[in-house]
Amino acid sequence: MNITATQALRTKYIAQTNKRQLYSGILILIFFVLLGSGFYTADDRNAGSFWDGISNIFDFPTEVLSEAEEKLALMPSNLVKFSGALIETVNIAAAATLLASICAIFLAFLSTRGLAKWPRMIPVFRRVMDILRAIPEIVIALVLIFILGGGPVPAMIAIWLHTVGALGKLFSEVIENADLKPVEGLESVGAGWLQRMWVGVLPQVAPNFLSYALLRFEINVRASAILGFVGAGGIGYELKNAISWGTGRYDEAAAIFVLLFLTIILFDQVSSYARNALIGSKK
């Protein structure tokens, strides 16, 4: 009886597995069919054909590199010339990340089950973070530029709002894994909610908070440079002008590319070192 039941269970399990694999295969096939049809539809509606233009993909990089090589002697002066715009880009990312980290900490504590001050408001705070995280920075920046005009302020606000949603989600997940015994001990001696969070939870999660904030800062440096293309200031704005001008200023575009590349590598290495140090200190 037991052997028969085991065989029946095994047969049922194999049948369910095969059915799931069949459904997965059908979904994958549908996905690729839709992807292919969408590509050909977009290609037909495009001003130029993808297949005709793919051969010209290296034309622009070749022009930039050739002009930069011809004016190689001007590279150091161009690097100095655009260093101010680069500093502005980094400042935008740093200010947005700092403000967003502070806001995200409060939202994370208010949206974590078992620790929230107002448990009934947890879904509201979570939806706020979802909305902020779902809207791309460039969309927020375009709206703010229309309202406030061009400059670094719209970029900073756009990155700040998006980062609040992203970091709030990560911080909340970290808090959910915190040990609640210190919180319970503080509550037993009459500590208030803010005191319990500050003394009982924050010291546990602070290294992870800092690690995520540094990672987000790397992302925000790139986002700040991209937002410059829509008029939000910084080195992205200078890059847009250099590219739009065309031949004659491609050496400046090459210098900006070099600055961006070196800056992103620098912050990536510094942030990685800091995160590894934090992880090592926790162990």
C-alpha cells in the first residue's frame, strides 16, 4: 500500500513537473515571438532601417577618437576645463544620496512590520516607496525642469526622490532581519519608540545602511551625468553641447568621456573598499 501510494505520488509529481515545463516553454516561445514582431514593427516605423544603419555604428566613435588624437595636446587643458562641471555632477549625486538616505531611514522604520510606530500606516508608507521607486529619475527631472527651469536643482530633487524609494525598500529589508531582543528590553524599561529605534535597532543595521548608501551613490553619479543631457546641469550638459556642436569639439567630448570614466572607476573602487571594510568589521 505504501509503495503504491509512493509511486502514485511520484507519478503525479512528474506529471506536474512536465506540465510546468511545458507552460514555461510556451511562455518563452510567446515572449520571443512578441519580441521579434515588436522589433520588426519598430524597424519598419523607424526613419532608417536597423540593418542598413548597423554598419555605421562605429562611425561616431571613430570621428571622436580621430579628432581627439589630432588635438591630443589639448587634452590636459580640456580635462581641467570640465573638472568644474564634474564636481557639480558629483555634488548633485552626493547631496541627493545624503538627503535620500535620511528620508529612507525614517520611511524604513515606519514601514517595517513589528517595529512601525503606526502599524496601520505600513501599507501607505510602502506604497509611497513603491511609487517613488517606480518613476525614473529622468521623468521627474523633465517635469521639474519645466517647472523650475534648467540647472542642478531639478537633477538633485529627481535623484533624491527616486533614491528615497530605492533605499527605503533596502533599508526596510535590513531592519526586518534585526534582532528584536534589545528593542524588547528597552520597551520593558519604558523607552519611547524613537529611543528603541535609535539605541536598539540602528546600531545593528547602520553598517548595512552605509553599504547600501555607498552603492546607491555610485549609481547616482551615473544618473546625474545622464540627467545633464536633458538640461539638468553638470558634466552631462557639457557633453551634450560638445556632441551637438559636432566636428570641431569632439576633442572636448573625448575629454569629458575620460573624466566620467575615471570618476566612475574611482568611486566604484572607493565604495567597494568601504563596503568590504564594513562587511569585514561585522564579521
